[in-house]
Amino acid sequence: MKKVEQSIKDFISKNIRTIPDFPKEGIQFKDITTLLQDKRALELTSFMLAQPFRNRSVDFVAGLESRGFLFGTNLAQDLNAGFIPVRKPGKLPANTLSETYELEYGEDSMEIHDDAIFEGAKVIIHDDLIATGGTASAASKLIQRLGGEVIGYSFIIELSFLKGREMLIPKVPVDSIIIE
Ligand code: AMP
């Protein structure tokens, strides 16, 4: 199984395009549009995202704007869970909670509807990529403020040199298909 898994990961990795200096100089942007385009890569990525959490009881997958929405709803369906969006400021129409986090220069915020989950809900946080971990960490705080429990993190790509994992809730499993 390990060999098969590795070849699936290699295939997924091959279907992610790296765009140098986007959106600004020095950033190696991981473009997953090429992954979505290829029907086999699309299917295998969905399969690999769900795999580590199949035997867990999950109430919600929280997808992070915006690329966390692309696989997030499908992941929720695969895990027999609901989907909730965590969005940039001003996008969610009903009452929200907001969490601000530090960027390299300045700060940003993420928001969640204040009725998005129920007390004690088990939530998986999903995004396409974890870099510094600021976005996923802000989402974690929002889930906790609503009384939910973060039981896992799910990413397609992890840029491990940025040590984003260290920002996440300790001891909660982190699954990244591709670790660079
Ligand atoms: P961070 O909060 O630093 O972990 O950044 C994660 C968020 O920024 C995710 O929503 C990613 O989609 C996006 N992101 C950060 N770095 C990259 C990158 N090199 N390529 C693609 N997306 C990125």
C-alpha cells in the first residue's frame, strides 16, 4: 500500500503547477487549477484527502477561502459531514465572529457565521495549502470560540520550511498529501 500511496502522491504532485513570483516576487505559487483540470488527479486528490479521516466521526469540514472551498465540500460529503465556509472579512451575510492574525507585513482576518456549528461539534479544517499557518490558526480559534472541537487538519500541500504546523492546535492530527 505504501508504494501505491507514494505513486498517487507523485501523480498529484506532478499535476500541481508552480508559478514563480506570483502574486509577488519571491513567492513560488502552487497552482491547483491544473490538478482540478485532470479528472484522474481530481479523483485521486479527493480520495487521498478523505483517507486519513474515514474512521473518524466528523460533524463539519471547515473550508478556508477560497481554495479550501474547491475540495472542501466534496471532502465533507465523503466524510458524511456538513460543510462550513471560513471567509475573508465582509463576505458572509449573517452574524459573524472574526479573528485577526499577523501577516509578514500587516494583518488579516477570517470570519465565520456565529451559528455555523453546534456546541461540541467535531470539525476538520481544510485548505489547499499551509504556509505560515496563520490562516488555519485563525480558523481554529473561530471554531473553538463557537464551542467546537478541531479534530484534524487537512491540506493538499504543506510548505514545511515555513513551520506552519507549529501554529496549529498541539496534538491535533495534521494530514498533508504533499510535504515540501
Ligand atoms: P498561511 O496563512 O501563511 O498558512 O497561508 C495559507 C493561505 O495562503 C492558503 O489559503 C493558501 O491558499 C495561500 N498560500 C500561501 N502561500 C501560498 C503559495 N505559495 N501557493 C499557493 N497558495 C498559497
